[in-house]
Amino acid sequence: MKKIILLLLLLFNLYSVALTVDRPVKIISFAPVGSGPDNVLRKMAETLSGKWKQPVIIDNKPGGNGLIALETFYNEPRDSISLYLGDISSVVTAPMLYKTNIPTTDLYPVLGILRANMFLIVNPKIKTLTDLIAILKEKPTYGSWGVGSSPHFLGLELAQQLSTTASHVAYRDYGQWFIDVANGELAYSFATVASSNKMIKIGKLNYLAVAAPQRDPAFPNVPTIQELTGKKIDYLRPWAAIYSKSYLSRDVNQQIAKDLTEAFNSIEVQTSLRAMDYPTGYIESDVLSKFINDETTLYTKLFKDFEVTGK
């Protein structure tokens, strides 16, 4: 009897692992077509398609703070082969803001593919903290890509450090958001290098500081927030990660993680990352799980401290 059970378990594991390669794979993404995360994911999909000998389809479902993509992922048939590319909003902050019946605990974090520092961006005329405080008196506003986002809370913390208040403006369009900072309609904001560096290079924006424990090696002349203000700030960094379903066998998820890591480390993906000014490292599953738990604890505190609420 024991031999029969062991044989059945072995056959089940072999079948489970085969599930990752015996039919087309769909990756449902929170990111819009043409965005940085989307470009990286499509490069990975090309490598994975060759490895698995199956089409890897990217299904972009942007909007709703990532919940549209997450809901689509959960509605996929259980016998389908699907993955989910989510970010901090869809996995951590959106469930705190909006009513949803989607159990995010059922997500299995496979691989973190993007994580970047946030820079304090300002009008290029602003060179010092004194300059920033002066413009805040005229334009007490700052922008972000949404309520509960990393730049939203960093903006709140910075205003608190400067003993002032600043109204938050949420944008759907990155382009207009940065233009308003460049034109002085917003006093400041926070953004990654990948999203803002083009405007930095043409002199439309200025990096005044970085929200990190030490200076960014790529920008050694840009001080940290603590160096700028004399006070610490939470090191909130946006990230994106690929998830599987927790009900799949451990062997399946480990195989997916292995294959995704190989795809991420491919020359094509690494070249694409560098071209977009993204970090080239990744976050393994176990580390990612702890990181998400820590982020959840931190953001729960921030929502409470700043009395940020959703619907």
C-alpha cells in the first residue's frame, strides 16, 4: 500500500511539474502596454516561450490600483497555467483602501523583478532645501500616481519633516505629473530614476535628494533625505513581482521560480533593464515573502498615522 501511495505521489509531482510547460502560459499584468514593467515582462516572456516550447501571453489589465489585474488572475480557471505581475499597490495598499473579496494571501510570490529607490524631484531652479521651503509657501502641493502609493506617503512624511502641509494631487498620467513639477505647479514629488530620468537629462527636473539609507551609486552627488533635512524618512520603494497560485504544488512553484530567474538573468532582459535605468537584481521568493510582510506592517502604520482612507 505504501509503495502504491509513493508511486501516486511521484506521478502527481511529475504531472504537476509538466503543467508548467504542456500548454500556453498567460501572465496577467497590472502594468500598461509600453511601460517599464511591461517591457521587462515581455523580454522575459520571449525567453520563457523558448524554454517551455509554449506561447507565453501577456494580458495587460491596468487600472484600479492593480485590482483589475488581480481579479482577472483569480478568475482564471484552476486548471489553467497563469501567473500575475503585481506591484505594491495591488498586493499591499489597495486591499487596505478598497473593499475586495480577493484573498491576497493565496498569492504565491515567485520572483521580485523590479525594486527601485525613490528620488525627490523638483523644478530645476530648486537647488537647496531653502529653495524648496520657499516654493512650498507659494505652491503647497505635491503629486503622486495614486492614494496610498510610495510617493504619496513620502510626500506626507517630507511635509511633516518641514513642519508644513502640502495638498496631495493624484495623477493617472505620468507625463502631466512630471510636467507640473517642472513648471512649478507642484512644489515637489517622488519618482524612480526609470520614470523620471529622461526629464532629468534634458534639464526639466532636478533630483534634490534620494529616499534611501545611503546615496545612490549612480547619483553620488545627490544627498539622502536625512542629509538634506537632518531627519530620517521611511525608505519606501516601489516594486513589482511575479506571483503564482498557492494551491499549486511546491515543485511547480519552485520550477516556475527557477525558470523565471533564468529568464530575468538573460542578456536580453538585463540589457533592457539597464537601458531603462532599472536595477538589474531580483528578489527570491523567501526574501520577497518577508519583504511583503514587512511592507504590509509599515503601510498599515502609515495609513493609521496619516489617517488615509479609501472606499
